[in-house]
Amino acid sequence: LLLLLLAPWGPRVSGGLRSPRRRWPVPYRRFDYRPKTDPYCQARYTFCPTGSAVPVMKEEDVIEVYRLQAPVWEFKYGDLLGHLKIMHDAVGFKSSLTGKNYTMEWYELFQLGNCTFPHLRPGMDAPFWCNQGAACFYEGIDDAHWKANGTLVLVTTISGTMFNEMAHWVKHDNETGIYYETWTVQASPDKKSTVWFDSYECSKFILRTYQKLADLGAVFKKIQTNYTSIILFSGEPIYLGNETSIFGPQGNKTLAAAIRDFYSPFKPHQSVREFFVDLFKIIDRVILNHQFYLFYNLEYWFLPMKSPYLKIIYEEVPLPVGSKASFGV
């Protein structure tokens, strides 16, 4: 867990450019299609093992919408990560005509570690990423999972027509937003500070889904809703380039070596001694030398880290207000 939450390390940047962009946060990049995953990428736990197609609801159906939240890896570790407020979010639906329940969520295809850090593969200069994320839809709501250490609460009611329109939006959102981004990066803990990069993970998908339903006419209950963010604190990021410009034949060999060194402490460990050696390296580079390399939108950035370096927040984000009148369901 410490290795997951503490930043990687690497030598100081000798090159690089101040951001060519002046728009912060850097817009999350969307794509025309989802590429096939490399067979090298393997998940310890299968992605969406019981997934099913999203059903077409009858227009006159009345569908309850539930907010679902539980500690990350609750199925394996119970409430352990809940004490750190590291939570996973999903949304549930219940059809009044059929009585069937459904769960929809968005998460990593190959688990969180693979989305946050790359593999350093022999014979390959560039770090190798297994960082796709996707939506998962399946029949049923595991009440015990969400209630035991988390949340299962009704937030709104929608029509079948609204559900079907939402389903079309989910398909497009899922096909164009394909890469998981773990970190939020901002200038300081102040709520009004500049956000350099925004995360793209499970909670952001749920927030987008709620907003889409609100825009379609859903009226949400007035209840408090909180979400987890893992934040890095940095001065203005320095743009470094993409895989080709850094690791290609005409790339920057010094910078390429620095980035590989940056990620090297996150290789699989064989002993407790190796774990603590790498942990010391991470602390030395991030906290003492203020260094971090970020991979975002298939590009590399250098972050001049500053205190308090990293923080996990569990912050309230109000349920949305739509732009259309309610359907009256």
C-alpha cells in the first residue's frame, strides 16, 4: 500500500519544456476507438467476470437509481482500505416492471497497480503500460458487498426512456475514454489552487453518469455524497514528450534512462529487504529531492514535487442539478 500511494523516483530533469499548453487542468484525451489489449497484460482478478449487455427498458418503466460505494478490494480485505477512505464507486438500478436489479461500474482492466505504474520489460526501452479502464454492467446488486462496509442508498428515480438514453451515452463514453488515470495533481491543498491534471477513475465515471441523468431530467435527493481522490502536489509541470520523442531512435537517451529509473522501485518484490530498499529510494527522491514523473494522455511530464507531496481526501461532491425539467417519475 505504501508503494502504491508514494510517488516514484528518478534523477533530476536536465531537459524538458515548460508546458506548451496554457489550459489547466490538461484536458483528458479521448480516442476514436478502443485498441486491443496486449496479451502481456494479465489481471489477477478477471475484469467484469459476469458482465452482460445493457438491457433496453420499456419507456413506461420506473427505475430506481442507487448510489453504491465500498472500500477498494473489500471482497478481499474487508474494511481495511475503508479506514483510509480509499473507496470504490458504482451505480445500481432496479426496474419496477421486471423487479430485476443491475450494477454498473468503471474500473481497471488489469488492477490498480498496472494502471498506476508500468512494467520495465527486457529488450524494450520504453516502459510498458497496462492501463486501460472500462465500464462493466451486470445483472444483480450484491447487497452484502455494498452494505457491509459502504453505502447502498436510493438517489433518484428515472423513466425507461431516460435509462435507454443513458445507455447510449455510456457506450460512447466507454469507447472514447479508455485510459485509467490514478492521480489528481494540483498546486497546493487549498481548494482554489490550480489543478494541473485530473484523475479519470471509477468515481469520475459515476459523477459523469449522475450528471447525464440530471441533464435528462432526473431529480436527485438532497443527501451528502463523498468521493476519494489521491492527490499529488506539484509546482507547474514540465512537458517532456511522448514515447517516440523520448524512447525512439532519435529520442533523449538521458531522459529515457531517468524515466526507467523512476519506475524501477515498483517492480515485483522478492523479499522484505528489497521492499524497504525501494521504499527508501522513493522517499529520498520524492520528499527530499522533490521529483516525480507522470504519464498522462500517453505523454510524460516532470512534476517538481512540494509539500505535503501526497494526500488522500474523501471530499463531498454534491449530487447534480440538471439542465432539463423533470420527467415527473
